Amino acid sequence: MAKGYSIFNLLKHALRKDEPWPQAWAKPEPKSNYDVIIIGGGGHGLATAYYLAKNHGLKNIAVLEKSYIGSGNVGRNTTIIRSNYMLGSNTKFFEKSLQMWEGLSHELDFNCMVSHRGQIVVGVSPGQMDTFARRGNIMRLHGIDAQLLDRNETMKEVPYLDYSKEARFPVHGSILQPRAGTVRHDAVAWGYARAASALGVHIIENCEVTGFVKSGNKITGVQTSRGKILADKTGIAVAGHTSHLAKMAGLKLPVETHILQAFVTEPVKPLVHHVVSWGAELFYLSQSDKGGMVFGGHLDGFNTYTQRGQFFKMKDVMECAVSLMPFMSRMKLLRHWGGVNDMTPDGSPFICKTPVDGLYLNGGWCYQGFKATPASGLTFAHTIAIDTPHELATGFSLDRFERGGELDEHGIGNWTYKQ
């Protein structure tokens, strides 16, 4: 546990009811002018502001959040972290992010509850096992941990799956990344907010951006629900609302917004000790520290900015859960929720300058935004401060589709079933 939140502090505040908990981050009034504005107070926006201040010495920074910190996708996901990617830019980028997760609690002096429980992806055909072997070899050539498990080895790791002769999708084996796992998502938001604020970053909540201030082709600031705020540079990091906000600046993006649902069951005793994914369909599950099964599946499949999911997708995901793990049929669903995702044509993000002078873009994260948080903040801060792409993010440019530089790794980490 980070030293600022030791067991002694917990006991002190629990016993002394007359003493309020200290404010984690300052809540200043917005100034009229900043060097850099980051639109979006989620994980990526807060991490970017933190690394701008820490690594590049910028102090006059504001993070503008239309609601409260942690209200967006950073608090509405299934908390998985991993680096089991195959294509060049993705492989190096997400491995860097996983390495940063490993030391993040010490970095921020805040317990982010990082759990390296491992991710196991279950294969349901011989052809899929060949694909797993290829991906695992590429990972290991890049120094990333990967283990290919046969059926018997998989049974030892995850004995609660359906290995019966009647199984709809027979288990042939799996691929395991031991360093993958989960992180407490709201702790990530709070930790970055607290650390950025300590470095002088202004975190402005309840401040919705309603438009941009322009001088010719240059963005010189933003219009907000709390007035006009000027800045030399402005970065967008707003998850599912990226294309909507970019349109205000005159920028049309190759991005669609879709809803992705997630679910959690009633708590039970510890049973699932990994993150478990499935090759038969896009499905992923882990057990939280409270005992609930946290899981999800595919997008609902239509464009929307709502956060209310549809019953047909709930049905699909429940069928996946029960087919893979029969014990799930006896569990009660406690709640479900939805988050809006930026979906790009190739399933990979943007971290880059835009054609609009003074405007920088971090978006298009599809299924993979949360796990990218540390490296996303690191590389986006570099891009804004230096005006050149970070070496880990050169593949995430906005013009890659014009150049034939797609990073098409659809359904990353799950690799759905092919007969």
C-alpha cells in the first residue's frame, strides 16, 4: 500500500470522526489562460497532464472534465491489463504500458490495486491453437511472457471450464500471459488526479467544452460551460465522444461510437484466479476482490452515444458465460452498465497532432483504452510537449489509412472461433 494511505492513516480516520479526510486533489477555479488544456478527466487525460508536468516541466496545465473525475469510461470498464498483441506498434506500446502498470502504485504513491493474476485465452479448435502458437512466438521474440498450454495443462489452471463431451465448443488448449491481470479502475483515476494536482495541474470538474476558439486554422482555446479558456495547445482525450468533440473543431474522424456492456454477479468465494477469455466468441471474465464475476463481450453493434445496453447483447454474453463456465448458470446478476467506445476501422487508436494547428488527438481506443492508460499518457504528453510523435506511438497517426499503415488486430486478445 502506498505510504500516503497506510493502515495507520486508515485507522486514524476511522477512529477520529471529527477529522475529515484530506482532499485528494485541489479544486481551483479555471484561469483565463493555460499553456496546455487537456479535454477529458478520465485516465488518459489525467495521465497526460501528469506526465506533461513530471517529464516535461510544464506547470500551467488544466484538465477539463464535463462531470466528475471517474464518471466516464475509466470507471465503466472491466479493469483488464495485458500486452498479448501481435502487430508491431501494438506489441511494443502495450508491453510498455504493462511495464508501467507494474510500478504505478509506487510512481503515484497511491495503491492502484494492480493484480498480476494472468490472462488465459481458451482455444476451441486445432487451427486456433496454431494461431495462439504464432502469436505467443511473436510475443516471446519481443521479450513478452507467453505460455502455450495443452488441454491437460489448461484443465489444471482453470478446472471449472466445461471439458465434457457435450461441450458446445470443446477446449483444445490455451495461451497464458502470466503478467496480465486487473487494476482497480477508479483508483487509477484518483491516483493520477492526486499526483497531477500535486504537481500544479488544475483539475476543473463540471466544466463541459461546448466549442473551440480559433484564429485562422489555429485552435487558441475552448468555450466551456464555465466560460472561455485560452491555451497555446489543446489535447482531446474524451473516449466515446472523440468524433463529436473533434467535429466542433472542424475535424472529421474515421471513428464510430458504439456501446459496450459489462456485467457483475453476486459475490462468491474465490474461484477464478485468472482473467479468462474465450476463443469461441469475444468474451472475458475475472473475479473481483469483492467476489463478483466481472465480465463482458462484443459491442451492441450500432452507433449510439447512450450508455444503456440492449437485451439481445445481454443474452449473447450470458450464453457465452454459461457455455464456457457452467457454474455461472446458478449465479445471480447483480448489475450491468455500458460505456461508449470510439471504434476505428482497424481497431487501433490515434495519438497524434491533427491537421488543425494547436489541436492534438488521443482517441479511437475501441476495446483497449483502459489497459493503455499509462503508456497513452506518457506518449501523448511527449507529442504535445515536443510536437513530434513518441517512438512508441508512431504507428497511431491519423493519416495511416491514407498510407496503407493499418494496424488491424480485430478482437485483440480473444481471436474468435473459425472452423
